[in-house]
Amino acid sequence: MSIRQRNRRERKSIAIIGEGLTEYRYIDDMRTTERYRFSLVPGIPKHSDLDDIVNLANERVKAGYDYVLCLIDMDVIEGNHEKMELYRALKRENPKIFFVESSPCTEYWFLMHYMPRPSSKEYANYDAVAQELKKHIPNYDKTEAFFNKTHIYRELKEKGDMARAIQMSRDLDELREKEPEVYKSYSQMYKLFDVIEEIMK
């Protein structure tokens, strides 16, 4: 085996499954912006229900990816007892998959790039988060047209504070564990950056 073949075989890989267009375009833009020395592969299921997301993630596990993450919007899940029970069961049954939650949605992670500190302010749904996010990205819209014009990962990195957002993500998750009735809006995206840091060692 040549050195080139060995390096190709040993190249680490991360597969990230998102529910929809927002997550896919964010990860794809991260991939093209950062040009990591490992493989970062976004994925989107045909349907956005939990079973399809986890099934696609399991396909990536079987394909041999070093890390497989599912980005989960919690707004619909938290409001439905049956969906929450299913979600908890899927997490228990799939220990090789990293579940990365955002409540109410991934856009809250985007908003965190502009927040000065962790906040207990609750955002009930996407519309509430989007209204606040548009103060910083006025034309924000989760459509192909918007993402074709705006490189969302690059926009957030260059105009927001990504390092602070990552730390805030970690802090809010810890605060939520201690006081779940106080801190209801959160994002666990720090888990993705922890995986990236681990794989870069």
C-alpha cells in the first residue's frame, strides 16, 4: 500500500444528518469554507421525521464514518408526548449516533452568534427566533434562494462571534440541565465543534 493510499484510508470522516435545508446548507458551507483535512459530509433524509433521520444516520454508521451526528430541532418534539418518547427511545437504541439538539430550531444557534451572553429568554418557535435573527441578517429566510445568495456559515463566522457562540452553547446546555424550567431555548452545537476538535488532534 502506498503512502497516498494509506493516508486516504486513514482520513477521518464526519457525517452530519439534518432535518432539512437549513442544516444541510450550513454544514455544506462549513465544509467548503474551512476545507478541513477530514471529510465532512452533510446529509438530508427524504422525510424529516425522526425515523428517517435516524435510519439515514445508521446508514452512515454502517458505511464506516468515524462520527455520525444528527441535528435535531426540538420544537415539534417537545410539544408532542409521543414524539418525545420516540426520540428518547431512538437515542437509547443508537449509542453510536451523536444527537445535537436545538430548541426551538437551528436558527437559535445562528442567533447565538450575536448574543452577548447566555439568556433565559424563551423563543417558542422558528418565527420568534427568525424575527430576532433578522435584526442581524435582515434578509434571512430558510429557502434555496436565500442560501444561494448567502453563505450562512461564512456570514455567521465573519459577522458574528463564533467562539462566543460555541462557549454560550456549552454554558446554556449546562444551565438547562440544572434549571430546565428557566432555560428552555438552547442549542447543543458545541458538540459538533468538540468532535471537530477531537478529529483534528
